[in-house]
Amino acid sequence: MTNAELAYGVAAAGANVLGAVAVTSRATRSLKALDAMLSFAAGFMISVSLIDLFPDSIIAAGSLAPVMALAAYVLVHLTQHTIGRHFHFGEETHSVSEVVSVSALVGLLMHTFVDGVAVASSFRVGAGLGALVFVAVLLHKFPEGLAISSLFLAAGASRSKALAAAGALGASTIAGLLVTDHLDFLRTYGLAISAGVTLYVGASNLVPELQDRGGARIPLSFVAGCGLYFVARSLAFA
Ligand SMILES: [Zn+2]
Ligand SMILES: [Zn+2]
């Protein structure tokens, strides 16, 4: 773990908290561009998962890597949609119970832990992939913090609790980053797990959130996320 990696982790965690600050200070009305940003992030995340994380995970861990990627995908699905029955990105507009907000936090803690594992594992491959995965993580960190804190507020929690929930997501990200180098399991399968979870966040959290929106802005942002991934990749691997 280098200082640069830690700085990336702190920046990602900071974006979680910033998303919460936007909600608790009621600045979200000026966040109309958030939908397009989420759609862009989805394209970018699905691209990094399929084009780099998945093949690299097979190079690192062999034929068990795809199984681990699927297992990670299934585990996030179960924690976000079975144990916790209500979670979506974006500002919460439904009335929810405290149980719902806490179970969504548990599901997201697992996902954010893997955000950290993804950054650390990809830096083990090289600085280029590390930078690409960091961008993929950073792009959805602000909405992630916004989502959990608005869910807490909708469940009747105080502003400080809503901020603390986003802080916990940030801390979990840094924890994932810190432990990856020290656990054999994560050193071997970290890339595979990251491939599965990054694919989940892009394809199963973000895309379903946005596919009902009318107009061309959302699909174009998605395609731009995929396209700009290739541009970022050619810069990162130059
Ligand atoms: Zn809702
Ligand atoms: Zn995340």
C-alpha cells in the first residue's frame, strides 16, 4: 500500500461524505445533472469490469476467478435486495422505516468495502489499472453518499446520523483498501470479487434506476461512459 493509494481511498471516502452533505444541507435541487452522471458512471463501471477486471482476475487466479466474480455478484444482490428490501441510488422519495435504512446500510457497507478492495487489487496489477478503477469508484461515490443519507433522513434519522451513515461507507472503503494486501484470499481473488461487484453496481444498481427516464440524455451518457472508458484506458496504459 502506497501513500498514493491511501490518498485515492481518502478521496473516495470524502466523496461519500460530500454526497451526504449535499442532502443534509438540502442542496440537492441543484443536482439535476446527477442522473446523467450516474448513467455515465454505469457505462464506465461496466466497461472496466468486463474489459480489464474480469480478464485480469483470470490471469491472477485461474479458472476459479469467474466463479468468485459470480459469487460476489450474488452476495451483493442478496444483501441489497433480499435482506434489505429497499435500496436505490438517488435521493429517497419514498417513506421508509428505520429497519429499511439500516439494512440498506449493511448492504452498502459490503459494496463499499469492495470499492476499496477494487482500488487496492487493481494497483497490484499496475498504476494504470489502479487509476482507471479509482475513476470508476469515484464517479459513483457522491451519489452513493447521497443515497444512503437521504434514505436515513426519509426514515426519520437526524442529520448527524445521516452524515454518519455516509461516513461509515467511506470508512468501509478505506478498510477494504487497507486489508487487501494483508489477506491471502483478497490478494488472490480481489480482482474477481471487484469484477463481480463493479458489474453489479453498474448493471443492477445504476442502469435499472435510469432506464425509465425519457429522452436521449441518459442513454447518451451511458454510451459516453463506455466510449470515454477507451479514451481513459489508452491514456492510463500509454
Ligand atoms: Zn425509495
Ligand atoms: Zn461504491
